[in-house]
Amino acid sequence: MLDLLAVVFRALFVLAFWGLVAGVVGLLAFVILRLLDPGDGWRVRAFVVSLRARVVALVTLGWVRVMRKAVRARARSTGRYLAWARRGFGPSANRLFPPSYAVRTAVARWYESIPAAFLLYVVKAYVFLQVTLNAGALVTALTRGTVDLWERSGEAAEAHGAIDPLASTVATFRRVAEVIADTATPYLSALADPLGRPRDATTAVVAVVLMVGALMAVRAVLVAVGFLAPPTRYQQEKKTAHTDPTPRFAATRALLSLRVGEARKNRPVVDLVRCLARVGYARRHHLQMAEIREPLAAPRVHLTEAERVVWSAWRTRHPAVRGVQAARFKQHAADVVGALRAVEARQDSDADTKAVFDEMARLLAKIAERYAQGRTLALLDPNDLEGVTAAVNREWVRLVILGAGVCGVAVGGTLLNLPDQVTAQVTGVSALVLVALLYGVRLAPTDLMDVVRGQSRK
């Protein structure tokens, strides 16, 4: 990765230098053409054109050389990383971690996207840090602004028109909601006594059915308009069969993600290869300790990183997944995580630790290759999942409790008219206390990242 960064920064420096040189030469040529006689201008103009062609040729040649060095650095970094991961397996590397073109390609593309992803990562990390440090002040401002907007909308509703357009919009929605509530309340109460008021009860049922049908129609229109990107002019002319679907708010989700583009898509393969490297080195250490008969020096490998990859594999690998297929992806991910936890638990029960490490390496290698190939619904074979208890991910419950608690503390500080600094400090302390209560007092940094990504091992 350092080689790639060095090549990229060198390329930027070379481009900036030659751009400055070309600008200075162009400025001098422009001044000379202005000062010369019109009869001699064509000679100088021909010289400038030839000089510009030479400069463009030199810049192109330099760019080709830089890109050649970048490709070589990427291949060298990929080879070193995979060789480091296979080193721990020794002579059994080809059997436990066989070479895979898909895995090698994913790792190479990850190294290729690292320079740009690194810069964007620094910017996003800084923005997230500022938002985290000022979370209390932001929540306080949002709460007070919402309360103030609600009060102004009430005044606008009473005045039947206001100067503030936002308050007028909220007042319109309030009037619509009040009209719907006043109209629906008599009919909804008839559902409690359908025999006594059959006409009103029938009207209420028909209205509910029509409302559900309208919502389904609106949802279909939103799916057709918002989820699928319109075909380009080339696709319309050539009538190509495939149009890649783009999920709604994909750009916003990509902006809020710390992992950028190709780096985000190929990073799981790199993480799985790193898990394989840990298994290989633990296996080698176990064999070395077995030779000198040190049974108490038994290594243990945790598969937290691999589980995180499996939980989010279908969301990371595919740009859009239908809701019908999402349940299958989640169920398969739960089965695969259950298989990983089962083989991880065998480290504490089986007598042959070497066989456990071999099985762990086989599963991780298969998951890495299947993910790189895009087979996220077949990360493991059915025979690998026989007798496995599916894992359960209840992280959303903890996240809801944590979010409700933090927002409740912030809103309570606002209602008590506490200063913004005090509210921010109380909100931060409350967030730490809630995290300690929900996730344990000793919260590791890796577990904290799991919390942010919506995953957990507990």
C-alpha cells in the first residue's frame, strides 16, 4: 500500500510540475506572438505548435510510465500479501488455501483503490469526529428548531396563511391530518360494534382496503421511479438488454460509508485473507509447540472479522437486492455464521487442534472465493451447513435502545432548559453509560466498530 501511495503522490507532483511548465511556456509564447510582426508570426506559431506536441508527447509518456509503475506496485503488493497469508500453512498451503484468480483479482483491485479511498477516508473520519463531538449541540438545536417550527405552524394555521413558507407547509399537513382524524374517528369506532352499526363498519373496512391499495400503488410507482436508473441514450438506441439497478439514496449511503467504492466492495476479501493468515500462523505455532510438548501454549483464533464480513456480504457485494431475496440472504448469512462459530468452538473441545485449524482454513478460503465470485447466496456448500445452528442477530434491539436513550437524554436536557454545553456533556456521558450497559463494561475498539455497522457477536 505504501508503494501505491508513493507512486500516486509522485504522479501528482509530476503532473503539477509539467502543468506549471506548460503554463509558463504558453504564457511566453502568447506574449511573443503579440510583440512580433504579423509577417513573422506564422514561424513562431509553427514552432509553438511543434513545441506543444512535444510537451504533450512527453507528458503522455510520463503518464504511461507512472501507470506502469503503479500496475507493477499493485501486483507486487498483492503478491506479498497473499504470500504472507499462505506462509503460515507451509507445505499444506496449496491444499488449505489454494490459489484463486477471483481472490487475487479482488485483492489487487483493493490495492488499486487504496490511494483515493485513503484520502476520502480521512475526510469522512474528520467529519464524523466533529459530528460525534458535537452530537449534543446538534440534537439540542434540532429539538428546539422542531418545537419552534411546530409552534409557528400552529400560529400559521390560525392565521390561515403565514409569511414563513416552511411553517405554512407544516400547517397544511396539520390541517390535512386533523381533517382525516375528524372524518375517520366515527367510522373507526364502529368497528368495535359492527352488529350495532353495520353501515359505518362496512364503510370503515372499505376505506381501509382502499387505503392499503393506494399505498401499494404508490409503493409500486416509487419502486419503478426511484429504484431503477433510467436507461442512457446509448442503451435506448442500441436496445441493450441489461440496465444496472441503482438503489435509492445510493449516493448518500456511499457518502456516509467509511469504505469507498471499490475499496468497500473488495475489502471483505482482504479481511478474510487476513483471517486465513491468522489461522495459518496459529496452526504453525501449534505444530511447533507440539514438537516440544507444550500443551498449555495452545493458540486460539477468533473469527469476529469473518463473521462481520458474512453478515454484510450480500449488502456489500451487490448494489441492490430485492426485498423478497433479502430474507434468503439473511438466512444464509446466519447459517454461515453459525458454521463459523461451531468450528471456532471446536478449538476448546476437539483433541486434534490441527484438524480444527485445517477445517477453519478450508471454510474461510471457500467463503473468500465465493464472495469474490459474487456467489453470496452460496458462501458454503449445503454439506458444510448440516447440523449447524443458525446464528441470531439481535443487534437492532440494542441499537434502538441506545438511540432512544441518547435522544431521550438530549430532549430532556432541552426541556429542562439546560445550557447547550451541559446538555452535550450529559448526552456524551449517558451514551458511554448505555454502551457499557448494553455491550459490556470492557468494550473493545473492534466491538465498537461492530456496533456502528449494526453487527454483534454477543
